[in-house]
Amino acid sequence: MKRKILFVINPISGGKAKYNFPKKIDKYLDKSKFDYECVFTDYHGHGSLLAVEAIRNGVDILVAVGGDGTINEVATEVEGTDKLMGIIPFGSGNGLARSLGIPIAEVQAIKRINNLHVSTIDSGTFNGRKFFNMAGIGFDAQISSRFAENVKRGLSSYIKIAFSEVSNYRSQHYRLTIDGKEYEHQAFMISVANSSQYGNNAHISPFASLNDGMLDICILKPFPLYKFPALVLRMFRKNTHKSNYLEIIQGSNITIKRESDAAVHLDGDPFNMGTILSIGVNPHSLNILN
């Protein structure tokens, strides 16, 4: 019996047009194995609604065509079910797809779905909201908030925003409890990593695993401004763990207390949350094609 696939397509992710993408699906998807349908999202959050409806209607595989934010919307509904999740990476960074070894080239990513190779990965929660690749507070959440307001998408826009903000951003004071052990830090940002990277092969936690039942809490301490380019370079060289300014602590049950409300990012999308942040992990909760 053929499996039913729904492709949930974000038409603006990554700044790349996708209205001809269904033709490529028709050409390269193995139609002896699958019956497929394509839908385009119209607004932020629409992917979740489409996924809920598809699951209710008996769709077997839901494929997010977009970036980590689109993946988050679809995966939030697929997680914890017996349905399969697929990814066609079309974002600015494609962190989760890269971590899973999914081809960035769209035709190769479509062909990979035909293999029906399934991995099971962990997911994280941040005050009840789910994330699958990376979450964070501090500087990277501020950049995500600015990036979400920006008309232009893509890596170059993200880099421009980051370098324009870094000189004005000030570190904050945080109290952390990680699996019962308490820590106190002045931090420029705290990233909570399920995978090793933000995207574009920029690795904040080089040894993070998607299926170890743990999250990597990456605490970037205050640093001289002139060190910023070197810290960015370390991410691309996968050696951030050697920096004196970064501490990485693994855990599965985390509480972070901060001085004031501010943005939090989940898979690159910003959300406003309070001063107490409860973070957890759901081991082996998402079945994903890779």
C-alpha cells in the first residue's frame, strides 16, 4: 500500500521562491511508493495547523519544506506520534538538516525520502514549547528577534544584524539549575543545543548528539569585543569547546532564572518568555527520515 505524504512548503523561507517546487517533487519522488500532496503556508504558525489536519486525515509522512522554523511547526505536531517527519532544507541555516546529513540540494533531498531511512531523535521543551535543533537566550535570541523583523532573509542578512548588534549588547546575570546542581553566571548568551550547530555548519557545541537523551547548555561568558570574529571562526572550525569563554554543561532537567523578561529563540524563531525558564528533553520522540 502506498504511503501518504504531505509536503508543507514555506514560500518565503531562506529568501528562495518555491512555487515551482511541486514539479520537482512530481519528477523525483517515487510515486510507486507514495501518494503526495503539497500545501503552502500563509503565515507564521500555519504549518502546525496544516500538520494537525494532516495527521487527523491519516497522512503517514509530513515533510517540512523550509528552514528550522518551518520544521519546528510541523515537528511539534508529529513529535510523540507514530507518523514520520521529512525535511527538504530551504532555510537560511538549515541546522537540523545538516546535523542529520540530509542533502541541502533539493533534488537530492527529495530522492533521499524514497529510501525511507528512519532515525529517532530527541526533542527539547522550553516552558512547554518544543524545539528540535537549538534554543537560546541572550544575544542569539536578540539576533533572532531582529532577523524575524527583517524583510531580507538568508545568511548575509543574519551576519549583518549580528555584527551591528554585538557592540551594543550587554551580558546578563543568570542562575541555572542543571540536574540538581546550581550555577551562577554573567553570560553574553546561553544556547541550549539538541544538535551541534545553529546552521551553515556553525557549531556551538561540536559533540552534541540528537539522540543521547541530553541537552548541551552552552554558556558564553563576557568577552572583549575584538574577540568576537575569533569566536565566530571557532564555530566554523568546530572547536568552540576549546575557548576559555565558553562552558558546556550537559543536562536533561534545567531551570534558568534571569533578571528580566526578554526574547527566547526556539529553532531560530523568537518568543517572549518570563524570568523563570524550565527546560527539558523528550528522548527518542521524533521519527525522522534522513
